[in-house]
Amino acid sequence: MNTQLEPHMKSTENTAFAPGWYTIAASQDVRPKPKRFLLNGLPIVTFRDATGRSVALLDRCSHRNAPLSAGRVVAGNIECHYHGWQFDGAGECKAIPGLCGASEHGARRVPSFACRESQGWVWVYSQAGVVPDSEPYEIPFADQPGYLTIRQRLEMPGPLDAVAENALDVPHTAFVHSGLFRKNADRKPLEVVIRALDGGAEAQYIGEQRPEGLAGRLLAPQGGEVLHWDRFLLPCIAQVEYRLSDRTHIVATTALTPRTPHVTDLFATVAVKAPIPNAILRGVVKPVAMRILRQDMEILRRQTEQVERFGGEEFASTEIDVLGLRIKKLLREAASGKVGPLQEERRIKMLV
Amino acid sequence: MNTQLEPHMKSTENTAFAPGWYTIAASQDVRPKPKRFLLNGLPIVTFRDATGRSVALLDRCSHRNAPLSAGRVVAGNIECHYHGWQFDGAGECKAIPGLCGASEHGARRVPSFACRESQGWVWVYSQAGVVPDSEPYEIPFADQPGYLTIRQRLEMPGPLDAVAENALDVPHTAFVHSGLFRKNADRKPLEVVIRALDGGAEAQYIGEQRPEGLAGRLLAPQGGEVLHWDRFLLPCIAQVEYRLSDRTHIVATTALTPRTPHVTDLFATVAVKAPIPNAILRGVVKPVAMRILRQDMEILRRQTEQVERFGGEEFASTEIDVLGLRIKKLLREAASGKVGPLQEERRIKMLV
Amino acid sequence: MNTQLEPHMKSTENTAFAPGWYTIAASQDVRPKPKRFLLNGLPIVTFRDATGRSVALLDRCSHRNAPLSAGRVVAGNIECHYHGWQFDGAGECKAIPGLCGASEHGARRVPSFACRESQGWVWVYSQAGVVPDSEPYEIPFADQPGYLTIRQRLEMPGPLDAVAENALDVPHTAFVHSGLFRKNADRKPLEVVIRALDGGAEAQYIGEQRPEGLAGRLLAPQGGEVLHWDRFLLPCIAQVEYRLSDRTHIVATTALTPRTPHVTDLFATVAVKAPIPNAILRGVVKPVAMRILRQDMEILRRQTEQVERFGGEEFASTEIDVLGLRIKKLLREAASGKVGPLQEERRIKMLV
């Protein structure tokens, strides 16, 4: 036994995994050629069937367990590279070369996952063989008239709850994104209203001044008070909304897909309206967003390594960690199926 | 708990390990200088003793557990690099530098393994301290007059049963070795007789036409019907025999030695008789064989990674998987010592 | 189950870890900038507080578990890189940017470790939150008039007990350090007295001739009988003392700090008195010592890999392993708090 780590360790479970729809790829990246991805450790293969529809199967041939993603798609069926067994988009076995007799058989099915294309992304339902009673999340303002929409995929080195908390956290911006966003000086108190949403939670910032950093000055040169909401929605949506003025509106929606217990794929859709030509806007928003995300990746990587070394999290929270504990609670409840009553609205003060 | 993998996982044991003789090296590679190898995870050191006989000991000094293979052989005894303890080929401790008194002592013995040289290979019996009641497998036609004999060692990325099934499997050849062997077109039905052997199993193909691919056309340009047997023999022999004509005969015998649960050393002995000069034959057989083996390595690597990820195999089999399940059963029975009655002869049809 | 390794495996615990003072760095390497190290697997951060005193905290922010060592020191407090929380040298939380209200709170404390600077090294007490009832070990003859003192840090690939036994073992020197020290020829018997010390053990060699190798000839060209002691002192001191003549005296003291179960940091302090100018002495002692240590690193790496592979040690010992078993016993007793009676003095003969 490691007598040094022991008194400081906490044995906690991995991040809870809530069932539901998860983004797995950009629509344009799902082609006839099969593509493998991981959903919470599970290898899934996606390809387009004979009708052009994107489909998703467990990436394991039912015969000798070779990865189907190493094969090819023949007339809309995926063909295993090892013995040539073929499966349709529903996972039914359609060919066993060499066999006299029928290929279709229950024991030869490959588990299949509901799959949808929506707003430029491909979404998969997390449980095999289930007909979902919901549809993927609809991203607000994406591709709406007057809005520039930017999509980006990134690999974040942390579990879903840490990535979501980081995306929706205000206090870290003065340190991790020092200069880009907020400064750790001249702070003023403002009010935060934290309220439950249906399957989610929201923090609204009242009386916030336009952030002083580079991003704020570019998008709202006139300054003044801004409207600002941070939201988490089960199972995987983290959303930041800023109304900097009547003419400037930003909604950054990230869909978070756990790849492994310590890596989360982040699929960002940023919809921006601003009184600036789109070409200039694109040239500003993307580099700033990427710089912010790279800084967050670095701190998430360090946090995740440390939590892994100690065998679990040991967090002390304060009231200005406004959404972190709610995100964990929502995930735990959704994972276990035991949903408690909605949490009451809370109002706190924070120096920003 | 990983809620995604769980419903798809199967907790199976590692490949059963049958006691018996295993090839560990080419005879010419065992020299006075000690050589380390792994037998099913166990480090063993082999060297030549004072009489020139190859011997095998557990590769762990009984004193402070340093690997004996890092030392040297002095007058037929292996000397540990750390404190100079010496052991003879039977594992007896023959010297402890600095000690006043006798070096021989039961607690200082290093476990030894029966070791034989036969037909160009060195074989080791899998259990330490045992006098085997059998001798290593005799490879048919090796070095017989009229037969060109080629030996080759390869490292296959899979467990013994997967490598053996792959070596003796017909249906995969049209896919993994497409063009070299058989095509997935113009298939004709033929009969396969599957019978038990003493400590093994055999599949005989009746009415098989000469394979259409490169290998077949080179060795039997006249075409016609061929005689073909695939055999597995405990604990580790996979053998493919082709009589392409009265003048052309190939026996490819592979001895499979599990190195770790996921890597198997393959020691191939190919004996070929053909109406072609040996120089040309050698120039043809070796490159073709190596290409086939490299293709098999690739698919085995993928299969093994996938099985490992899911924590075990989840196989659906059909009757044209003629030897795979029998190989697993033979290994399980030999490993547990509970041998069931011989399986009855079966006849099936296959499209080849 | 791995049926090959099993009969040869021994399930043993990791090396026992005794509480006490451990060296963690050279004094000059602890600066205002935070520095991370591992003590038996536990990440600890050290830095200098506002008074210039070196302090040591658990390298984990109490808030979101980011490593404090990635941050910076502000006015003697360490500031976390993630949200800017600050902690003083005692681990008290001194600032939470953004929070209205007090930052100090028991749940926000970071565990702190007693820390001392002594004789050029920084020492840390192994248990957090403890006021030790002892002070770090005082290294004899270090920086005394007439003594050249050399300090060196090395990373040894083995657990503390293996590194300590190796450092204090005589028989291996003829093999691992062949030519530098002793030869495995012309051995003569001498007497070894093994006695218990308070929290330690000592071996005294009676009648030892000056070692024949390079090191001996350089330091004591006149030859003759030498006085020689090897000592182990809890929790981490291994010491070799040679009086080669009235004018030549060497005390090599190594403080061993387990970094992980298989890696030990070695902090060596060599104090030498000899009738040779210091510049020449330094030019001789350091290269010879480094060559010896590199040879020991190689054999320790091999031993440790082997013990790890077999899941534990399986050692056979003789009476000339004079201190190894006592070191293990002392560590076990100190780790468990159950200290047995002092072992009696023993006298043995050894051929050196």
C-alpha cells in the first residue's frame, strides 16, 4: 500500500455518463468510407448506407471481432476486412462468403445506434438498439440570417463535467485567459441568478460590464452593460450567450462527447451577429476562440492528470463556482435515472 | 463503471495454455552466450552447457532476482552479473563468491526446463522440474530428399488460438490475401471432412480446385484438383498440407509459442517438393509466404486490439469456421487436464 | 490465469515506507519559483515564503485540484494557475479572487509538510500536518575543516531497500564494479561484525586490506589494512565509511528518497580527507563515484524490472548478505510502528 498517497486519496467514481444524443462528427466528415470514433470508451463505426443516410454500428464484427471500420462499404453495407461478412445500417448480417445457406441470424447482428444529421453535425444516441423518444439538441441561432456561424472540433484533455464547468466558469478567465478577457483588478460586484432549467441549469449575470480584454473591445467597442447567460443542458451541452448590444450577439454552443474517461471531444458552434463585415468577424472570432480553448486545454490537462494521480477528485467549492456542482448533480441523476426535484433559484454576489 | 462498454463486454479468460513442448529458437541461435525468451510470460534463459547441450533455466537468479541472461557462461555454468553466483544447466548453484562454505543448497536452485534440439529448432518443455514423458513434435518432410526446407521465425500479434485459427482458415484468404490465393467470385461448393486426431483435429478439403491466385499458378501451372489438409496438434502445431500434383507437395508446419497473452512467436518450417529448380523455388516461396504472413499479422493485430478493448472475445461462428472452435476446446481440455471423448467426424459444404 | 508465471510468483507488498525526514532537493534548487517533487508517489510543491524559508505543501489546489507547482509565488504565497487561489507556507487559503467574504476556511487548507534546510539539502517530514519530534539527520564530516565535500543527486531505478542494500553490499563490487574496486581472485577471509544501532544497523569489516582496484590505489597508494564500516539508519540513510590511513578518511552518506515504488532519488554527500590537493581529489573522486553509481543503476534497473515482472521478490540469502535483510526488517518495523528488540551482534567470515 502506498502509505503516502493514501491519506490524501479519495476513491470516487468516474464522471457519470448520462444517456442521450451525442455529437460524433461534422456532417461532412461522415462519408461512404467507414469512420471510427469512441463514445465513452465504446468503439462505434459510422458510414453512409445505400440511401446516403449516416448510420452507426458497434465497431466490432460479430464473427471474429475485427473492427468493421478497417473494412469498406459495398453497396451500402459495411464489409469486414477479415472474412468479408457484410452488415447493413441496422446491423443485420447480409453476407457470409463461403457459407451455403442464409446469412441473416440474430446471433450475427451487430448492435446499431440511432443516428441523425442536424445543423451540420452527426449525432448518435448513446444506447444500442434503442428507438429514442427525443431528437438531438437544436442549436439556437446557428445559420440564422444575420448570424455568422463557425464550427470547430477540438479534443479536450478532461472528463465531460470538468470541460463543461471550465467552459461555463467566470472566475478562471482572469487567470487562465489573462489579458484576453478579464483582469484580476478593478473588480466590481455583480449579481448572479442561478436557476434550474428543464434538464439543465443556467447562470445569469446582472450588471456585468463589457469585459475589458481583447475579445470584449473588438466586439463591443462602445462598452457598457452586457447581458450574459451560461447554460448546461443534459446530456452534453455547454452554452455561453452574450448580448453586448442590440446589434452584437454571441451564442457559443459546445456539444461535449466523452471519448474516454479522461478525454472529451468538443464540438463548438459559434453563432455571432455584429456590426462588422463577416470576413473581419471570422478573422477575429476564430483566432481568439482558439487561443482561449488552447489555454483551457492546458489547465484541463494538468487538472485531469492530478485527479488521476490521486485516484479521484477532492474539491472545495465556494458560491462563485456557480454551475460546477449542479452539472455533476444533473449528470449523476440522469445516469442513475433518479431525478430529484428542481433546485430553487439562488442569487449571489461575485466580484468580476 | 463505464456504462457504454459494459453491455457489450464479455469477461473471458485468456487463451488456455496447454502443457508440452514449445519451440523457443532456431538451433543456430542458441550459443554459449545466454539468450532470454518468454514462454507464456515467463522469462527463460537458454545457453549451451560445458558439453555443448542447450539447456534452459528460469531467467531469475535465486539470490537477488537479477536476470541471468544479463550474465555470461563460465565453463558451462551461467554466472549472474550482480554477485557472480553460478548455476549449471540443471539449475544447481555451483559458486557463491565470498561465501565460506558450500554453495549448493536446495533454496538456491534455479528452476530448470527440459530442453531438446530437433530438426533445426530448440524446444523447451513448459513446466519446470518435470521429466517429460514425450519428445518434441517431429516435423514431417523437413529436410527429406527432394524437399526444399525453409525455416522462418515471426512475431504474430495475437494469442495462440487466434494465430492457429488464422493459419488454418480458408474463408479469410479471399479477403485478407486477395489476389494471392483465392478470389471472392466464381465460388464452387466443395466438401470438407472434419475429423479428430489424437490430441488434435484435421480438416480435409474434397474436390478443391487449385487456388486461382499467384501462389497456386506458380506452383501448379497445370491447374486441376488438389489434395488439401489443415491440422492442429496439441499443444502448438498448425499445419497446412497441399498435394497440388504427384510432383508438387507442400507441408507448412508452424510451431506457435505464446510469448505474452497477446503475442505469439511463430516458427515456420516449410517443406516443398516441386518440379522447379530449388533456387527459383526458394525465390518464389519465401516472398509469397512472407507477404501472406504480413497480411495475417495486420488483421491479427486489429482483432487482438479489439478483443483486448472489450475485455474478451464475443464470437459468432458458422460451420465454415471448421477448426477454430475445436482448437479452443483442445487447448481448454489440455490446460485443465480434463480431456473429453473424441469428437465425431463431420462433413460440411463450403463455397470456395 | 497465467499458468506459466504462477508457480514462480510471490505476492509481496511494496517496500515498506518508514515515516521520517527525507531529502527532497539541494538547498540551492529551492527558489521562490515553485518546484514539484514526488515523495513515495505523493506530489509535493516546495518554494520559499516571504521570509525566504523553504516550505512544502501538497501539490494540489484544494479548489479544483490543479497542481500548485504550475502557478507562481506572489508575496510569499503560492497562487494557483487556474482560479488564482493563494496559499501561505502553512497551507492556509489567503485569497479567492471574485469571492465576497473571507478566503480562510478549514476545508480550503492545503496539507503542509514540515520542511528544514540543513547542510546544503532541503528535508521534508513525510507526514502532512505533523510537528516532528526529531530533526533531519546530521551528516558526519560534511563541510568539516580538512574535508572536501561533494554533493550529487541521482535517480536510481529501484525501491529504497534495494538501493540501500546495493550501496552497502561488498560481494557485488567484484562483479558489477570489476576493476574499479575488488577482484574476484586472491580472496582472503576477513571477519565482519554486524551490530544493531539505534534505528539502524552497522557492519564493521575487520582485517580488510586496501581494495586492489583503481579507487583504492588512488586514495591509499601505500596499501595496508583499512577500517571500513557500512551503516543503514532509518528512515533513509545508507553510509559507507573508510579509514584508509591516519590521513585518508572517506564518509559517503546517501539519503534515499522513494519517488515511486520503483524509483529512488539518491542524494549523496561524500566527505573526503586525503593528502592530495583538493582539485586533484575532486577530479578523481567524482568520476570514480559516478562510474560506480552508473554501474549500480544498470543492475538495479534489471533487478527491479525482473521483480516487477514476477510480482514480487523471491530472494535466497546467505550470511554474506550482511545488511540486506536487516534493512528490510527495520523498514517494516518502522512502517508498522511495531519495533522488535535490538538484534544481537553477529560475527561472520567472508572472503574478500
